Amino acid sequence: MASLAWLLIPSFAAIGAAIWGGWAARDRTSGDISELAGYARFREAMEKTPSGSDAV
């Protein structure tokens, strides 16, 4: 039974490493378009001239 445990520990580690490797290599470009559009809106808002009200 002890030999089975010694074989299962590296097996679980290999499976965990494979899952983590797949998760780390996933494609994360899906949200870039909306983030860039939000950044463009932010830049446009910051470049606008003040409306004339002197709020302090």
C-alpha cells in the first residue's frame, strides 16, 4: 500500500501541473477590445475642455 501511495503522489502532481499549464497558456485576448474602447472613451473625456463651471 505504501508503494501505491508513492506512485500516486507524483501522478497527482503531474495532473495538477498539466491543469495549471493549460490554465496559464489560455487565450486571454477576448477582453482586449472592450478594454481598449473603454480606454479610448477615458482619453476623450480627459481631453475635453472644462465646461466653464469652477467647481472646487
